[in-house]
Amino acid sequence: MASLKELKGRINSVKSTQKITKAKQMVAAAKLRRAQAAAEAARPYAERLSGVMASLASKVSGDSAPKLLRGTGADKRHLLVVVNTDKGLCGGLNANIVKAAKAKAKALTAEGKDVSFYLVGKKGRAPIKRDYADCIAKHFDTSDVRNPGFTEAEAIADDLIERFENGEFDIAHLVYPVFKSALAQDPTVDQLIPVPSPEGEGDSGDAVVEYEPGEEEILEDLLPRYVKTQVFGALLEREASEQGASMTAMDNATRNAGDLINKLTIQYNRSRQAAITTELIEIIAGAEAL
């Protein structure tokens, strides 16, 4: 049985941990409002850009379409761009993203496809490396940037497009969390390259529109921008998801610390009462012996 000194030390230790988790929870809550606003503000732009691209893509067909739209003509080599966080203490967020990435890789492998990984963020590296050590194409580090933004998204997109142009892969999939609420961040897998042609948006009554320059020239500029926008949106969703998951995890940790403190306090009081009772019995027995 633990001594009174050991119990007192454990109580103080848990109280110190509780202060840290409470502070982390408050910081995450403050950051969440900004990250959530940024992620939600970017969604309409991405949707509108997708609609414009659909209108243009519906007027381009065959070999005249840019390579980013028509693809390589094969689907053998797949690249999974996995967007994880750089920091921990955010519950099962990174584990869920890695799980979704591994499930996609397993499904592609079962179909006879070659799979490689392009890892963004630090926390997803170790679990993916354990199972796919020879399939990691690159680690893109964002840990030295306080708030990763469009500059980092542009660098990632440019690197991916260059690899695609060099024939390193046929299809790239983006694996990232979508922020729903502080309690829910859903891992999502979307095709990134070649850019999928949205269906049902090209025939919206705008057939009389004439583009200058032509659709092919506009798509040449629009498609790389679309890829950058998708990666940028994934980074924003990651930031919001990280703060939401962190706030929830730290709230649970704070509550658990409080429960543990109560249990240890009860145990401490019982041990202290037993020690006092033992001392009284010894004093009374000594007095009677005299």
C-alpha cells in the first residue's frame, strides 16, 4: 500500500497535469475559432472554382485537353497524399487519417495497383512507415511554419504537378480530415490528379458563352490553380480539425484528472485516518501497560 507521502506526491503530480491540460484546452478553443472560420471561408471559393472548371471541361475533349485533366491514360501507379498534423495531443485524429490512408492503399493493392505515399505533417509518418517503409515518396515538413497557408500549399501542389509531368504516378489521391465540429473530423479521400471532371455542372445553360482565349488555354492556367486550392483547403481543414480534436481531448483529460484526484484524495484520507487510529491504539495500549 502506498505511503501518505507517495499519495500526496501523486495528487500534486496529477494536479499539475490537470493545469496543463486545462491550459491546452483553452488555447485550442481560442485557435479553433480562427481555424474554423478560415476553413469555412475557403469552401465556397473551392466550390465555385470547381463549377467554372466543369463548364470549361465540358467544352474540351480528347487530346486537346490538358494533361492534368485527361491524365496519362493509365491507372497503374497511385500516389496517396496524406495530410496529418505536426503536433500531438489531438485524440484519435491522426490515427483515423492513417487508417483511411491504409484502407485506400490496401484496396488499391488488392486491385493490382502500385501505391506510394506523399506525407504532409509529422504525426502520420511512423505508423505508415511501419507497413509501407519502401513506398514513401517524400516527407513534406510543415512543422517549421506556425500557420501553414497558401505558400506551403503552392509548394506541395507544384511538386506534385512536377512529379506527375515527369511520369512518377498516374493518379494522386488526397487524404485529409474534414472539420465537422469539435467532436467530429471525418477522414476523406478525394482524387486530386488528374483533376476529376465534375458531372452535372457543365450543362447549366451557359453554352452561349464564348471564351477568349480558348478553353484549352484557360484550363492550362486554371487546373494548377485548382490543385493548389484543393491542397490549401486540406491544410485549412487539417488546422481546424487539429484544434477541435485537441480541445475535445484536453477536455476529456482534464475531467479524467479531476476524477483521479478525487479517488487519490479519498485513498489518502483513508490511509491517514488508519495511521492516526493505529497511533491512538498504540498510545492507549502503552498507557494501559504502565
